[in-house]
Amino acid sequence: MLLALGLNLVIGFVGTFYTVFGGIKTVVWVDALQFLLVVGAAILTIGILLHRIPVPAHELYDVLAGSGKLKVVDLSLDPKKPFTLWTALTGGLLVSMAAFGVDHDLAQRFLIAKSPARGALSVIASQFIGVVIVRPPYKPYAVPQE
């Protein structure tokens, strides 16, 4: 418990230090490095998994697709199903409302842009980039229908 508190204080101090002395450029560069670290870790994780699972990738894909694990969109209106398009839209709406209301990263994009139009463009572009990063490379046409 004390170790976690100490680490939080150190990380907070370091973040405050580089923000005060480096300004917004430093914050943007640190954000870019964090992005590369997260994407790199995801790619490395996928690579390690594909290397350690003793099945060829195409066979693994066939097994997952055959069991319905790669189903991309479920249009079911059954309220007992947790993962449908409707739950995603509802959850996405609530998360977006929270992000637009209190997210410092989003506010930072608006405040440091050279014009309101460029600020809006940066937010829109970040949403599209987020979809590309988060969306796994599914083949919707290969998903078996129920």
C-alpha cells in the first residue's frame, strides 16, 4: 500500500515537472511515446501468442470463427445478451458523454489547436484512429450465421 502511494507520488511529481518545464510540446511527445508503447505492447503480445500457440494461424482463425468467437455485429434485440450493437451504442454514447465532459486529453486537443476547426478535426481524427487501432482484423464475411 505504501509502495503504491510512493510510486503514485513519484509519477505525479515527474509528470508535473516535465509539464511545467517542457510545456505542451513535452506533453504531446510523452503522449505520442505512450501511444507507441501501448501499440507496440499489443503487437508484441499478439506475436508471442501466435508463436506459443501450437496451431497455425489460419487454423486458429477457423476454430475461432467456427465457434462464433469472431462475430463482429450482433443485431439481436434480446436484452439478456450482453454484447449487441445496441449495448455498444448505448455504452458508447455514455462513454463519449463522459469523455467530452471531463477528459483532459480531449480538452487539450481543443485548447492547443490553432483554430476551432483544427481542434474539431483533431478530435474527429482521433476517433477514427481509435476505431482503426481498437478494431481487430476481422473478416465479417467469414463469420457463420446463426
